Amino acid sequence: MSAARVKCKDIRLSPDEEKEETYKLIDGLVELGIPVTVKEHRSGFPAVTVDCGEVHILTDILSLEAWSAKKKKTG
């Protein structure tokens, strides 16, 4: 029996503001100790899946890295 696939919300074409809100939500879950995994999507670069608790998204690594760099810079 194979594992059930989790439905990912595809935010690759969403506005940057929506992506940032999703990334902030995931960051908050991580701060609560919920593990996060980031894996390359089978469609290839730059698509990645991010799984954290009940949040499962398909996004692009470029916007995720840009948000992370911005977060580190602003604290």
C-alpha cells in the first residue's frame, strides 16, 4: 500500500504579499517547534514543496530564499 499524497496549495504564481504571509505562517509554526521540510518538486528547479504541520505548499525556492534573506536582514 502506498502512502497517501498530501494536497499542496500551489502559490508559485501568487503575489509576493500572499507568499510572504504564507512564509510568515510557516515561520511561526517553526518557532513553536513544528518541523519543516523543503524538497525539490518533481517538476524541477525552482519548484519546491514545503511541509510544516498542516501547511503544505508548492512554491519557488527563489521567493522563499528572498523572503528568508529579508527576514534575516530586518530581524
